[in-house]
Amino acid sequence: MRDAVRPRVPLPPVRHEARHRHGPARGGPPRPGRDAEALRVLHRAARVLLEDLPDLTDRLLAVLSEEEPAYRALLESDPGPTWQEVRRSLRHSVGSLLDPRACRDAARRCLWQIGGTRAEQGMPLDALLHAFRLGGSLVWQALVDETSRIAPDEVRLLVHVAGDVWSFVDEHCTLVADAYRQVERQLTWRHENRLRLMTAALLDGSTRIADLPEVAAALDLPERGRYAVVAVASAHAAAYGAGHPVPPPPGMRVRWHVGTDTEYGIVLVGDGDPAALAREPQAPPGTRTGVSSVVDGLAAVGDARRLAETALRICPGTGGTVLLDEHLPAALVVSSPALGAALAERVLGPLLRLDPADRDLLLDTLAAWLECDGSARRAGSRLYCHRNTVLNRLRRCEQLTGRSLSRPADVAEFSLALVSRRLLDR
């Protein structure tokens, strides 16, 4: 409501001064006599309004309550302070009509306060500006009515200052809107920063248990639920989450967080299948994505982030998506690189010390045989050689390493050792 009044305050000062210095703001050549008469009529009516501010305040509040729903709600919840604010705003506004220089700074401070307060309260800017224009209309009508009551013949003189008064209203609307937008930007930044810090704390695993209900409400995520974390590394900045969000699979929701080199998505999996996370995203070429195992509740999101980073380390450098649950042996290796390197040396050492051509031939054959589930024929097709050639190479691997491919424990060691070499040597 004070907002409605403010629009008229700051504007008059500037325009009136210009009028005193340069004559009429519009309407042809200067007419000092007529201009002075118009100002005299305006000042006389303004002094009467200033003396009866409580009545003018009540009238403006009634108009706002009837025509602007946002102010109606404000009056119903907090009528006293709103009345005082409107009265103070009207005093600056009408005072500016009488003495622009003296009232300018106070009027602008009043406007700035109103714009900022309304932004903090969440009132729509359109409602605020509508209230300002309603206030401007009321003050102008009050000036006309007072002049009609005292000197009806002089009402016509107000035409010469009407443009200036309404220019004041426009100036006030601009100023209050600037204040509103500045505070709105600050509030938006604070809100987004608060959510960012909350999300970062969840991913770090540093959120206090006592704070989880507040965090859950702020992020619109249930405290209890099935969660996974997606870790994305891309050559394209913000290519996956915050910059160009990729919709999650149906039935899932994602809260993105941009880290230094990696983007993280906290995924509310719900009743969905986490494997869908590995199939769904259509990321730019070269993007590497790791998907964690499912964890229970927001409190475990920090664990899920570490699992997602483990999956990310398994991803090929050329890009791709790795679902951790489908690559657990590789996850064991990258989780303990020193042990993985020791295993590769212990199992494959004799092969690794062969000349490069011979070494690669035997290692590629062993890897193909394991990938083909122990089928020499299928491995031969993949390697473009006869199955007997595959078997001969495998026997040589057994002789050099002292291990047998017919013994399950040795096969498991061969498999992990090859994974270690592939992941740790790239």
C-alpha cells in the first residue's frame, strides 16, 4: 500500500524542478505566467492533502484492498504496519509536489524500502506496480477534487502539470521495480547458494543427521528412499547437468550439483531400476558417466557419491556409461590401485616381461578367451585364427605363469589381473 503511494513521490521532485527552470515540460513555447498559476493551484491542493493524510491513507487502502488481491491479503494479515507504511509513503509523495528538492532523497529511500520489502515477501512485481499506479490515480483525483471544491474555474490549470505528475508516477514505478529486482536477485542467489551448499554437504557425507529433515524439505527430496548418484565428466563444460539437464528415466528425479571437474546427480530412484540410469542419458561424445549402486536414504548419499566416482574411474577415456553393479571386480581394482598393480605383477609378470609383440599376442588371446566364456572356437573367430592356435597360446600362458586355466581360482586371478592392467596402465 505504501508502494502505491511511493510512485508519486520521487517523480514529482525531478519534474517540478525542471519545470521551474525551463518552463512547461510540453505543450509549446514557455508560458511563465500560466505555468506559475498551474503550480500555485497544484501546491494549494497538495497542502490540503498533506493536512488530511489519515483520510487519504484510508482511501488508498480501500482501493488497494478492492482492486489488488496481493494487497488485500497483506492487509488481512498485517493491517497496522501496512497502514503506517502507506501513510509515510503518501507524506513523501505529496510533499514532493510541494518541495521536490527537500523530499527527493527521503522519497527515494521510501521507494527502495518498499520495493525490497515486497520482493522479500514474495509479492509479484506486477501487483506492486499496479498498486503504485492505483496510488498515483488516487492522488491525482484527490488534487482535482480539492481544486474543484475550492476554485472550480482553476481545475483547467491542472492540465499543465498533469504530464509532469504522471511522469513522476512512472519514475517511481521504475525506481521501485529496480529495487525489487535487485533484492529479488539477491534472494534468488542466496536461495540457490543455500541449496547448492546443502547438496554439496549431502554428496560429501557431511550433513548432520539432525539437519536431514530440513535439507530434505529444501531440496524436495524424501529423507527416506532409494537413491543413486550419477557422476559425469565431460570435455564440454556443464554439458550434462546444470548447463543442459538430461531428463531422468520416468519415475525418477535428479538434483544436480556442479563440482570442480565433475557434475553429480542425486537420483531419487524410487521403485525404478537403477540400470535405466546407464541407458537413458544421451550425453555429448566423450562424456564419461559413472552410476553408483542404490543406497537407502539421504544420509547415505555420500557413500553413493564415492561409489559413482569409482564407476567413473572405470569408464574408458573415450567415453561411455558404467553402472557400478555390473563392474564390481573392476571396482575392487580401482578402489585399491596398489593392490591391483601387485596382483597384475604377481599373476602376469612373466608375460609382461616378454618382448612387446609376443606379450600383447598372449595377453590379447587370454583376454579374448575369458570374454568368450572359455570357448577357444569363439575366441579364435574373434582373433581371426584357428581354435588350436588359441589353445596353444593359452598353454604357453599357463607354462610361463605357473597357473592353470582349468582351476577356477587361477582363472579368477587371471581375470582380475587383466582388469588391473587395463585400468591402471591407461
